[in-house]
Amino acid sequence: MNTDPTRAILIADLGYGDAGKGSIVDALARATHAHTVIRYNGGAQAAHNVITPDGRQHTFSQFGSATFVPGVRTHLSRYMILHPLAMLAEERHLRGLGVEDAFERTSIEREALVISPFQQAANRLKEIARGDARHGSCGLGIGETMADWLAFGSEMLFAGDLHQPARVTRKLKRIRDLKLAQLQPLLLSLKDNPDALAERKLLEDPRLIEMTAELFAHFASRVRCVEPHELGKFLKQPGTTIFEGAQGVLLDEWWGFYPYNTWSTLTYKNADTLLAENNFPGAVLKLGLLRGYATRHGAGPFVSEDAHLTAAIQDRHNVDNPWQRAFRVGYLDLLALRYALQVTGRVDGLVVTNLDRMAAMPQWRVCTAYDYPGPAADLAGDFEHHGRRVTGIRLPADPTDLPAQEWLTRRLMQMQPIYTGCKHSRESYLAMLQNALSLPIVITSDGPSARDKEIRFLEMTQPV
Amino acid sequence: MGTGRWSTDLYDEHNRYKAASGKSTFDYSDTLHNSSRDAWRVHASLNPLGVKFRESRDSAEHPNATAIAVMFDVTGSMGAVPVTLQQKLPQLLGLLLRKNYVSDPQILFGALGDATCDRIPLQVGQFESDNRMDENLENIFLEGGGGGQQTESYELGMYFIARHTAIDCWEKHGRKGYLFLIGDEMAYARVSHSEVRHLIADGLEVDIPLAEMVRELRQRYHVFYLLPKAASYGGDKTILKFWRNLLGQNVLELEDSETVCETIALAIGMMEGTIDLRAGMDDLRTYNATPETLQTVSKALANLPTSPLTARASAGTLFGLAAKALLDGKVRRRL
């Protein structure tokens, strides 16, 4: 019988993703003997890498990143967008690494949205049509599915539908008709584009619906779909539940820099909702993740991007994705981090990862201000500034005002970084970060496996 | 953010599902059997014709690759072996990787028939380090002919592995790869140059005597022959003697063809010196092996000499090397 106190540890990335959530979730699960990992946002685009101390490597996408740890469950909440085909492929890889019960240890809330092949194809066609102005989408159809859900509601496919092929067939036909009608002009304009051929053929394949319904039913036979209240049972158990976030808060659907953001809520908001509706009885610890330097995958603002760092710090896992384009590296940006912390709300401590990679940095420094090349009058209201020198990004008054958000993004993309040098010492760098962000550093990571993590302390702060 | 790391190809997934949900996992095989014998041909991914090299290479993810080739007889008498291999593949990999028997295993599957009468006597996949090897297995055609003569074309498989594989474990690290032949008959006495021309498209001028072929092969590979007794000639003294003459202690007799995966894994561990038989048995117990399996495997491996125990290879890390050096006595432990 587990006698550990009931508690929840929430993980969110304070940047644009890639801060090492996977390896931190794995290490935390081992250290705390966690019983469950809950995914509370995102979907199959997640690429959370874990390398076990015995050298096995897996990129967790829809299974919780603690799946290598025997017995730890994965629960996919309704805020997760499900991609059954990718999950089948992921399970096979895990099986090849000796994890044979990944599906048995997984439950999915029946209201989780499911991506159909039509939405994935639509997403890819739109990205192809954007040419060089791509948004940095992953090409999985997540945004498309979210947008359709807002428009069509219950006509969409949900995890709870998948075991009924007749129902899936009916819904897929409806989704196909909607997508084909929407995409007609686009399909015409891409008629001769060779990149679009595979997606066009898929959309027109008469067997597609039957094949999909069959595969989805197969998927449903392997994994348990549960009612929303089942989560409460896991949460009330003694011991630790980890809430594994995807992506990063700077890509949040409202607070991220439009249009270079996602369709998912990436702050702790969904996790808070899940805890509250189940009257979570334990303590809650909220951790914000960052690397010792900054990265961004795909297009969008990145003031402290640095071409030398991009060349100097090669990433182990983030090779360029044809749908997402380049992986960029730069210095930490304190303005962006403070903005991320404001957006996120309460954060109890920081997790700083990839510290070992900083050895490759020719100089250590952080971005402490921006210089705006345009007229200072542009900055009023949205930035803390003295003349053209910007010292802070203010929270937008109305994040749903998309023209205003886009204007914020445009100005950010013109900002030039102003750096402050740092001592070339790990300890003083960490101390500087704690001071600059007014938060304790609770975990540090100097390498890929759980062995390389130092958990400094995990005392609980106030209960919810 | 991240990338769609896992395949979302609907057609692939559907084929796989169909293959798995049918009676047999060998979907390609089933499809062909339903067509006429003239239409039988080797799946393109497994065709040795014109292949220069099957390669086992180091990579960033697998810095210390170990080549492991597993070739089995697909004639009727050995029908259960490929199915067992496929079912137990995850366990084989799990043992090799999880228990660190060997660094970065890359496994190639091949299938052998009788070149004198079968339509498809030689099929060879690629060295793979993940579940793509599953696909190679799925596409293998189980011809089911053969039988009677007590002879199959194992020598063709040996020829291919000896001359058409390029393996970093040997080329870069001076470590031999592994070849496991699984079958229940004898090999032909010589590698036929005309069969080699016909099946691999090599311009071989003369036949190669079997013993010479084995000698060449063993320069780069540890070669084993697994002889399951349940197979039709199992236990036949002539066949056993034939292989013992060629390979000595590396002929492993199995009571039961169900245990090939476990036997392969432990044989590798013992050769690498990462386990002895006793430690291997303990590892199998953690995988809930039945007492019968334990007995079969321990009997098969009882006469295999164990290399001096070294530290378990820890994926080619500095730690592993240091531990090995320590045990080899190259480094004196500081007390």
C-alpha cells in the first residue's frame, strides 16, 4: 500500500517547447514513485524524448513520458487531441523496447477529440499552399480539427465513438463532405502541385472511410475509454500524479504570438480545471521548464535568436521536420520568460535543463532588453519602455483581439536584442536566473537520462 | 513543440492491421499462396538479386552497432519457426537491449529454401534496429516445399552474409557480428556458382567448398546452427554430426522450436561475456519464462563456453568502457 501523500505535480514549458518535458517527467516519476501521468493539452505533435539509464530511447507523443517506468499509468484527458494511427505506431516502438503493456496502462477520456485523415490532409494542403509563409504547423491536422470542432461541435469524432464503426463511418462521411466543400478552391489551385499529390489522392480514395473506421475500431479494442469522472479515482489515490504539458506557453492559443501559435491551451488552465472538478484533495506543485538557453521550432518571433548558437548547439532529437521547418537556438530572453510567467499564473519553481549543452556556447549572456527600430510611439500600451528601449512585454488587454495580437507580433519581430554578459559559471548563472525570475530552481538537468537530473527539493507549497 | 514523430500513414497501418488480424502474420505469403506457383516471387525488399551490401552501420542513436543475422529454413518442416520469431521478437529485443547483453543490436532476417527445387530459395532483409524488422518478417514468403532430401541451401545464406554484408562492428570496432542459422537439414557440399549467379547476380566462376565458405564467414561472424528437435529430422544423428563437424560447440540443439529467441539472446550474452548461463536463466525468469523454456534453453547452451565475464555493455558509454577496462585488469582500481 502506497503511503505517500496525495499530490499533483504540474509541468509546463515556459518557452516555445523543447525544454525537455519528457525526460523531466520520467525522472520525476522515478523519484516520486508516481502512479499516473495525465496529458492535459496538445496531441500527437508532442515529441518528448526520454533516454533510460539503460540506453533505450523513445520519443513520447501520446503516451505519458513515464511509460518506461513499470506500472505508471497514462490518462489522456478530454483536452488532448487524439491521433489513433500515430498512437498505434508509437505503441509498436515501445513494444520493440520491451514495454509490452503500454495500452493496458492507458485510459482515454471519452470526450477527447479525434483527428480524422480528412483534417490531416486539409491541414497539409493549407500548409503547402502557404509556401514559404508556413505557420510552422506539424502537419498532423490538430489545428484543423480544433477549428472544425468550434464550427461543428458534436458532429466531430470523439474517442468514445471509435468502437462503433457504423457511427464512425457516418461521422467521417459528414466530415469528408464538409472538408471537400471547404477545400474545393484550394484543391483547384494545387491541381498541378506535386507536393499536394499524396493528400489529394487520399481525399479522393473511395476506400478511405471504410479503412479508417476499421482501424479506429481496432484501436478502440486495445485501449480503455472512460467517463470523465474516472479521473477522480486516479487522483484520489495516495502518491503522485504528474500533469504533463505539451508545447510551451508562448505558443498558447490566446497568449502566444498570433499567428505563430497553436490551438491548444498551454498554460496550467486545463490542469487546474481537471483538479478542481474532481475536488483534488492533495497538494499541488507547479513547475515551469526552460533550457539554459532558448530554442524555437518553426516560424515566429524569437528576438534572441542567434545564428552562431544555432550552428554551435546541435540538438539530439529536434531534426528539421518537413512540415515544421528549422530548429533555431538563441540566448535566454528574460522579457519573454517574464511574459510567460505572467501568462501562466502561479508557478512554484523552475526546472532548468540542457545545462550540459551550454559548454558549447562561445559566450554566456542573457537578453535583458530590446531595442525597437521604429518610432517609440508604436510601443505605448503594449510594452514597458524608455524611448525605444523595451524592458517588458505587457499582457494584452484582450487576447481575443486578433488584429491587436498580430500587431504585437509584428513589432516583436522587429526588436533587436540587448544583452547582459554573465559569468561563465553554472552556479552563478543559475543564481542569476533565480534572481531575475524571482523563483527557486528545483530541478536541474545535465544530460538526457534520469541519472543526469538533480532534484534539489520538491516541498509542497499551499494546497489548492 | 515537436514533430509528428510516429508514422500516420493510413495505408501502411491498414495493411499491418489486416496482416495481424488474418490467420497468419505473413500476409505476403498468404497472398502469394492464393496465386499460381509461377507467380511466386520474392518480395522486392527481400530480394538478394543485385544487392551489393546489406549494411549494419553506427549512427548517432546507435553508436556501437552489433550486426546480428538470423536465417531460417522456410521449407515445410520448419514452418513454426518464423511465426515464433515474429511473436517473440519483442522479447528477444527486450532481452538484448534491456539487459544490455550487447550494444545497439541490429537484426537482419533471412529465409532459406532449397535452390535445387524451390521457387524462392533465398530471401534477405536489412539490418534494422527497431520494429522495421517486423516488416521484413511479414514479407518473407513461406514456400513450404522442400523435404525429403535432408539438404537445404544454407550455404547460399552463408555466402550472402560473408560477401554481401558491411558491418561496422567488425570494420570499425573489430568485434565480430553474429549469424544464427535455424534449420533441420544439412547444407549442400559446395556453394554453386550458377545458383549464385542466378540468385544474387555475382559473377562467381567456380563453386566454393562448404568448409572454405564457413572459414571465410567465421573471420567476421560468430556462426551458430540451431537445430530444433521438434522439426522433422530433429535428433537425427547424421544431421547433428554434419553441423558439429563444421561448427563444433556452436551447434545448439533445442527440444522445442518455441525457444529460439531466448536461445539466441542468451547465446549472444554468453559470447559477449555480459552474462553466464546462470545469470541468463535469472533474466529469463524475470520475463516469466516457463520451467520448460528454462530447461530447453539451459540444455541447449550447456556446452557453450562463456567468455570471461565483462561488465554489461552500457550502450557504448564511457562508463561501460571504463568498467570493462577495470575488469580486464587494464586499469587498476584505486583503493
